[in-house]
Amino acid sequence: MPHVGALKAKQKVVVAGIRVGQVSRIVYDAGSALVTLRLDGSRPVYRDATASIRTESALGRKYVSLDPGTPTSGPLGTRVLGVDP
């Protein structure tokens, strides 16, 4: 993710407005950030999944909005998912 702004570890991850996990860590490298998400339970995530960083409040608190993708694209596996600007 190129622009994570004020996103921090332990902030929520949501799918369709429902909390499904949290940010477990953020590592910066060469002007980009690798954001690791920890999802609750066994939630499927597919190859065409995307994530975007959203603002939750006027105070600038951030969260990750996850679109888990579609089953027809196949499982994500260990791939890095795409980023929706």
C-alpha cells in the first residue's frame, strides 16, 4: 500500500461494514508499506481481493476496508492482495 497515512496496528478491518479482523503490523520499505491483516475465523479471501484505507471519524482514525473478491478467481493463498486507491 503506497499511502497508509495514520493507519496503525490494531485498527479494524471491515467487510461490507462488519468488523472481521484487525491490522496486525505495518512494515515500511522503499516508500511503500506492507500491511499485514489478521482476520477473525476462517474467512475466504480470493485472488481478486482488494483493500483500501478509509477514514472512520473526523479525528482521522483509519481502518481497512476489505473486498474479499470472488470465488471464481481462486484462493489468495500467500499472494499479496491488490490495493484499491
